[in-house]
Amino acid sequence: MNTYLEKAKVLIEALPYIQRFNRKIIVVKYGGSAMVDEELKRSVIQDVTLLKLVGFKPIIVHGGGKEISRWVSKVGMEPKFINGLRVTDKETMEIAEMVLGKVGKSLVQLVEGLGVKAVSLSGKDGGLLKVEKKYSKGEDIGFVGEITDVDPQILYDLLEKDFLPIVCPVGLDKDFNTYNINADDAACAIARAVNAEKLAFLTDIEGVRRDPEDPKSLISELHVKEARELIANGNIGGGMLPKLNNCIDAIENGVSRVHILDGRIAHCLLLEIFTNKGIGTAILGEGEENYYDGK
Ligand SMILES: Nc1ncnc2c1ncn2[C@@H]1O[C@H](COP(=O)(O)OP(=O)(O)O)[C@@H](O)[C@H]1O
Ligand SMILES: CC(=O)N[C@@H](CCC(=O)OP(=O)(O)O)C(=O)O
């Protein structure tokens, strides 16, 4: 087929999605390989910037776990995790906050370079994320926060003024002490608080596998009931466990669409949002059917 015609077809295919998501909030949890590889980083930022320019209201919530570990090691300490959460003493907290701040600004720089106004902030700003100390199965893991309250006003104000908000997972407790938050938890809590139309987690795997060892067992559409069964049967492990729990939490608390996407695929966000092709795993609420057929 004529390549010009093909390009026009791709744009026309995007039309209903542009209409559906016009002025709607989409929360993107950005982390994993897509954060470390410069090419992938650029492609994610291009995607989010495009979403903004066609009239959506994206919010980025970013991680940076690998970068924090690199800096913790650089100062001669050993990065330590318990059940997927970083053991965060005072010094580690200081490093984490510095690194996450730097990551946020690097994302602002890329977005601004593409002609969109962006602001990076942490959960400390405008009282966005309030936390209490989190214990891991009763164990003290330091300054790790469980989100107790979200005040999204600062995000609405930024969106209203047409900025793209870029949030890092740091918050304050009731005594205004600084806490480190798992970035998936932060993305889910924010998506819930703003009633996001979509929450997309970019990660390092093609999606949820029925069998963790078998790449061919990718589940394209996963109902919460089955997700709970997979968890109960021990089929979900590692970092996928808190991620999937956050997906269930989001879909049951007002977020319309929740996805786990393969951040190693360039432009995975655009492919998921603007084409009829399913990519990654869509988490479906009770009674929802055939997401990709009716997309
Ligand atoms: N059933 C499963 N399906 C997919 N991934 C799984 C499953 N069980 C365990 N995992 C692991 O979870 C990882 C994803 O979590 P994680 O690496 O923490 O993500 P991120 O760094 O993006 O937050 C996968 O790379 C995989 O090793
Ligand atoms: C408490 C806790 O573990 N916080 C995380 C925050 C960053 C994060 O979650 O980054 P990724 O999404 O890239 O893993 C950490 O210190 O690594």
C-alpha cells in the first residue's frame, strides 16, 4: 500500500482514542529499563509529550530504584531490600531524595526540549502525599512510608495551567519527617485520588505471566478475580506482586483502565493507547469483558 495512505490510516485509527481521552487524566508509572536506556527514555517521554499535545492530561510518577542503588553503593553502603522495599536509614533517605529529585529534573529537561511545559515535584510539595511509617511483616525497615492521604490539588493546579506534572515518590508523615515510598504505590494512590481514566505501569517484562518462567504465558486480559487466584496460588512473585496488588486496588477504586506494559518496547504507550492492538496486560474489573475487542 502507498506509505502515505498507511500513515493516514494510522492517524485515523487514533481518532476515537483521541476523542475518548480528551481532557482525561492518564497516570503513567515510569520505571525499570525504560528509565536506564537513553533511547527508551526518549521514546517514553516523546509518547507522554504527544499525549499532552493531543489534549490528554498525563501525569508521570517515576521511580529510580536502580539509580538510587547505584549511588548508595558509590558512597560505600550496601543497598538492601526486604519484600521489594528498600531498607531506608537516614543516610539512604538523603541519597534517595537527591537521586529522585535529579531524575525528575532530567525528565523535565526532556519534556521541555519537546516543547511542553513540565514541573517536577515530590509528594512533599503542596501536601500531595501524606504517609505513616510502614513495617514489612512487622519488621522495621526505616523511613519507608505507607500512603495515608493524597491531596491532589497541586496536580489539578498544574494541569489547569497546562503543565505536565512529574512526581517522585517521597512524602511527609504527620510530624513532617521525610519518607521513601515505593513508586508503584505512589502511582496507584495518585491515580485513585484524581479518578484517572487510565493508569499504566511501564515495567521490564511483557506483562503478567500465568507461569512466571514461561514468556509464552502472557495474559492479555486479566480479571481481578483471576488476578487474586494467581496471587493466592503463588504464581506472582518479585516486584510483580505489589504491582498487581496496586492494579487491583486502582481498578476497584475508580480508575477506569489499568495496564501493565512492556517498557522495553519503544513507544509501548502510544501503541497501547492509539491502536487496536493489545499490548501487555489489561486488568479488568468485575463484570468487564473483552477489553481489546471493544476498545
Ligand atoms: N507471574 C509473573 N508475571 C510477570 N512477572 C513476574 C511474575 N512473577 C514474578 N515476576 C517478576 O516481577 C518482575 C517485575 O517487577 P519489577 O522488576 O519490580 O518491576 P519495576 O522495576 O518495573 O517496578 C518481572 O521482571 C519478573 O521477574
Ligand atoms: C520504599 C522503596 O523501595 N522505594 C523505592 C522508590 C523508587 C522506586 O520505587 O523505583 P522503581 O519503580 O524504579 O523500582 C526505592 O527506594 O527504590
